[in-house]
Amino acid sequence: MITAPLIRHLRAIAYRDALAEQLATRQRVLDGGGDELLLLEHEPPVVTLGRRGGLVDGPALARLGTEVIQTDRGGLATWHGPGQLVGYPVVNLKRLGWDVSRIVRHLGATMKSVAESYGVTDVWYDDARPGIYVDGMKLGSIGLHIHRGVTTHGFALNVCCDLEGFQAIEPCGDATLQLTTIARQTSVRATVAEVAERTAELFVAAMGS
């Protein structure tokens, strides 16, 4: 039987503080503690680079006051900031009996279900470019790091964020890729806190399926 993770709502938090929280959580899980899902939004905005790096417009990001931080997650460059829901699942894959592809698909399925629950239609998940898409635009991204079978980093779902920061990077290594948000795709207006609550419910519900 799969035990549901502890859901922790961290609200708005700086990237480096959230990273420290992830690492502390990972240690608890490695020490035998239960899995956890951290839900938050990053403030101030930040651009993170994956293990393979990523192309960014440094001067443009400097004008926006956006720091660029190298990380150990998969993927390339992406933006995080207010109006975007970020989820960091810190889970023991060995204990769950899951491989990496399963957790990645689980995150994609969760984001897809969340977007559809707010009325976004024709959402699809791309296994080759992990994330969810609508009308050829990216709505949510996935990038993980695995250490001794425990995950860190996770997913980012664009709820109602300003997309200007994405214009100063090559998102996910694709200069032609456009981004969108739940707010742009539907007339429903939801806060990140509201979407976080729904995400928690759907994340847990899908674990048993």
C-alpha cells in the first residue's frame, strides 16, 4: 500500500531558501522519514539552469533583477517566479517501487489534470520533452534530480505569471517555444494558493492509480 506524502505549503519563498528546505527534507527521507511534497512559488523571480546548462540573455535578466542559478536537475533553462506554482516532490522511489520514468509521468499527469480541472482543453503531455503543452505552447515543465533513489526538484505549472522572464531565456533549449498560463487559456481566475490545494489533491489521488 502506498502511503500518501506529507503536503507542505511553503507559499512564497526565495529559491535558495527553498533549495535548503529540499535538501533538509531529502535527508529526512533518506533517514527513513515519509515522503513529502513541497508546494510554493518563488519570489523574487529566478532563472535556473539544468545540468546541461542553458542559453540566457544575461543583460536582459539583470535589467529584470532576475538571478541565474546553476542546479543539478535535469533539463535546461527555465524561469520561476510569482504566479507560477512549483512542486518539489521529495520521494523515495525505491520504497514506492517506481522508476524515474514513472515519477516523471506522474508529475505530468498531475499537472495535466490540474489544468483540465480549470477548463484548459486539449492539454497533452510530451514524454520526449517532459512537460505539458496546449496549442503548441508549454504550460508546465518537469526536471528532477535523483540521489540514492530520492527525488528533488520537480515541476513548475504556469498559473497566472508574467511571461516576460521567459523571453530572456531559451526555454528548455528551444528558441521557438512559446509559453502560456492557465489564466491565458481560460476565463477562470485562480490564485497559486488555490491551484496548490487542487494539485495536492490530484497528486495524492493519482498515486494509487
